Amino acid sequence: MIHPALIPGAALLSGIIILIFPRVLNYIVALYLILVGVLGLIHFLNIPAA
């Protein structure tokens, strides 16, 4: 289970990093899209987790 303060803390940290290093935003968005796509395919194809 994920601690409730982890998500807002990660969002805040990501926002600060993006403000300091704007080019990082491309990588964050790309990694997010890849992760969501892979998880969606795993769920769609019913591949059991290792």
C-alpha cells in the first residue's frame, strides 16, 4: 500500500525539478507514457506478474 503523503510529495518534488531543469519534463512525460502503456498492455493481455 502506498502512503497517502507519497503522491503529493512526489508531485511537489517533480514540480521543483521541472522548474530547475525544464528539459527534464520531456523525459518525465516520456517515462510516464511508457509506464502507463506497458501496464495497460499487461492488464489487457492478462500477463501474470513475475
